[in-house]
Amino acid sequence: MNFTGQVAVVTGGATGIGRAIVLKLADKGAAVMIADINEEAAEVTAAEVAEISGSSSAFTTDVTNVAACEGLAQATIDSVGPADFLINNAGIAGSPGWQTRSHSTEDDWKLTYHVNVIGMSNVTSAFQQQMIKRRSGRIVNLASVAGREGRPSLSHYSASKAAVISLTQSTALELARFNITVNAICPGLLWTPMWEQVGDRYAHDVPAYEGMTPRQVFDTMIAEKIPMQKEQTPEDVADAVAFFVSDDAKNITGQALNVDGGFYMR
Ligand SMILES: NC(=O)c1ccc[n+]([C@@H]2O[C@H](COP(=O)([O-])OP(=O)(O)OC[C@H]3O[C@@H](n4cnc5c(N)ncnc54)[C@H](O)[C@@H]3O)[C@@H](O)[C@H]2O)c1
């Protein structure tokens, strides 16, 4: 795999899974634009990229803000060139304080849908003209196995990720005639800042996990739910992203790939 001369944009690329995707694509030669609401962390990740490959840029972006997404698309052209790959990874699991509540509030529903689904659509809309013009592009959306089936205590998040799988199929149909592929990845259980919050919520709200630390909840779920009996890593997800944007996947679109150690098999 060699992405030299190609440009990748990764939303939520400052931390967690997004950071691993940024480092993987940069390691394979791509110039990377890191788009994240967390400016400080994005600069740190951009500095790490500079050590690997040189070409990177960071742009402070809130994916819920249409003007900011359009600014990001222009800043990408200006700094690293038109985008070949768009990785829609930015996501949240609830509104502030959600992890210590015992039910989903209207704000949890609204903000989670706004970032995870509408935000994804905002960024895709901002970049698709660059791709259509060149009759080429790869878009990868981060969904979740939580979008495949319901989750106790996380209905708002699960529903948003089911919507991501559906959005991926619709966008794939819309852009197929322009030689643009659109696929989703459904990660299983990864120990990232987001999952630490999920563990906190389960310890508050799911009787089986009551009183556990977030890490104990996580380890218990790995033992109970993952046939391969190991956690997934941000690097596992980054490997799947690299496959979807590579030439090997040129005829694959509208798919959702589980990277989950066998968690979900239907
Ligand atoms: N961790 C898991 O187990 C897991 C499992 C399945 C799916 N996912 C999905 O993978 C993606 C990455 O998750 P993660 O675990 O690395 O989370 P994370 O919280 O570690 O990272 C998310 C990144 O998105 C950024 N972000 C949040 N809101 C934003 C906004 N409005 N605009 C721009 N950037 C924003 C954050 O600043 C952060 O850098 C998410 O879409 C998440 O739903 C995670």
C-alpha cells in the first residue's frame, strides 16, 4: 500500500481511533488534514505526522457547523491539495454529563445525532464537489457495532450509528456514478477516551456492571461478548480504513465492515 501523492482528511483525527487513522495513512505516504474540534490535540497529532512523513495540516472544525466544514474543504485545497480520501470519524456518545446519568435526555439525542449523523453529512457535502470534479474519491464513515443492534442505556448513540450505516448506503448510491466509493466501518470495543465514558455510564445504569470501574466494565464485556477474547485497537480500525481507500477496494461500495473480533455475526 502506497498513498504517496494522495490527500486524506480525517475528522476527529486528534485522538483515539482518528489519530491512529491519521498516523496509518501518513505512514503510507498520504498528506493528511486533521480536522477536529480539539485544536490543541490536533496540533499534537499533526506534529507526530510531521515526524513520520512531513505533510500534514490541522484545522479546527466543529462538524455541526456548515460554514466551518466548507472552510475546512477550502483549507484542505489550499494547504495539502484536493482530497482523495475523506474519513468521517468524529463522533460523540452523548451531551455533557451523559456518562453519569441513568437515562438518555433530549439533549443526548439531539447533540449525538447532530455530530454523528448531520455532522458527517455536512463534511461529506463540503468535500464531494472536489471529488466529483476529479471523478475520483474514497469516503469512509465510522459507524459501530452498536448501530447493528440495540445497546442498553445507549439508545441515542446506537440509533445514531444505525443512521450512519443507512447514510453510508444512500451516499454510496448518490456518488457511485462519479467513481467515488463510500463505505462504513463498525468497530467493536476499543479502549479510547470515548469508551471510558461508556464504561462509566454502564457502571451507573446497567445492573450487571454496577460499582465497577470503567476499565472493569470494558474487560468484563470483552470476556463476555468478544469471541476472539481480545479488545480491538485503533490500529485495527486504521488497517480497515487503509484497505477501503486502497486500490484493492476500488469496486467495493455501500458496505459496512465489522472490526469487532466476532462480536456481531449477523
Ligand atoms: N471506542 C470505541 O469502542 C468505538 C466503537 C465503535 C465506534 N466508535 C466510533 O469511532 C469514532 C472515534 O471514536 P473514539 O473512540 O476514537 O472517540 P474519541 O472521543 O477518542 O475521539 C473522537 C474525536 O472526535 C472529535 N470530535 C468530537 N466532536 C467533534 C465535532 N463536533 N467536530 C469535530 N471533531 C469532534 C474529538 O475532539 C475527538 O478527537 C466515533 O465516531 C465513535 O463513535 C468507537
